[in-house]
Amino acid sequence: MNIIVTGFEPFLNNDINPTLEVLELLPKSIKGNDIITVKLPVLYDQCFEVLKPYIEKYKPGIIINLGLAANRKNICLERVALNVSNSNHEDNAGIMRIDETIVINAKNAYFSKLPLRKIYNTLNKKGIPVEISNTAGLYICNNLMYHVLHYININNLDTKAGFIHVPLMEEQVKSKLDNSLPLVTILEGVIDSIKGTLL
Ligand code: PCA
């Protein structure tokens, strides 16, 4: 089986996006399944368009999209993507979206297809800070999560797809007081999430 894992380029005042560091360190395969990594732009209109050809080519059984949530302290397994963009932050092209529907005449929301509770229990048991989050925000990450789950739905695919937000990495923060986790912990959390989805 093919597994696609995506990360995002740096954005706003985050000059490093830990999700790209994770992509670099992921093994080429997990339990005999090939890992395909894709770096995505922080652009409302293009993030999913860049990913789509990879989905069409590799027909992945699992898609895990990663994003940075600098204000969170845990690895966040996102439960839901909403069909709206609303953020006073601009994307990397300077575009701001307020109260905008992502896909017209489509479902209001999609739930993650990842086995969230199982992944949560695994990470939690190992002492990796983790939570199931009920909002992926309404910026680019929610936009991508919505597009991926919508694509799976309209194409009747049984791909297990979902979004995971990670905190800043300890290696990039200036103060010990900032929310952060060591890169190895974030990486372990992502690998265990993939393994948990495989079983
Ligand atoms: N995090 C942002 C966009 C890119 C990223 O890594 C978000 O949470 O929407």
C-alpha cells in the first residue's frame, strides 16, 4: 500500500515548519508500505491542487496531512474539517478569507477517517503529549483537510485520511516557556499514528 504524508512550508512568523523536518526524517517504508512525502504551499487555492496529482498517481490507502499549530502544546488529532475558511491571517500569497465556503453546495463538515481514539491511546500510553482536537482552525490546514475528505467522499474511496497538528519543536523555540516538543517526539507521534492506522 502507498501512504502519503504531507507537510507545509513555513508561513506567517514561523520561519521553520516542523512538519517539513518530520517529512525529512520519516522512513521510506513502514511495515512494507511505501511512504510518499509531499511538501505543500500555504495557499488557500493551491494546497490541495498540489496534492491531488499525487493522490491520483499513488492511490494511497492512507493520507496523513500534517500542519503546525504554534499555540498548541500537544500533538492534535483533528476530528473534523468544516466547510468554511475564516482567519485574519493571510496565506503566503497575502490572501485573507472571512466566512468563505470552501466547496459550494457540499457537506458542512467531514469527520477524520483515521482511528483517532486508537492512535490517542497508543501515544498517550507512551507518554507522548496528545489530544483529540475538535477544531483544525479555519485557516489553511482546515481547508486542506476539508478538500482531502471531500475528494475521498465524491470519489467513493476508502482511503483513511485525516489531519494531525503538531506543536512547535523544542529546537526552534526561543524560550523554554513556549509550547513545544522535541522533534524526535513529534516524529515518533507521527510514525505511531501511521502504524495505528495500518493495524
Ligand atoms: N499550519 C497552518 C497552515 C500551515 C501550517 O503548517 C494551519 O494550521 O492552518
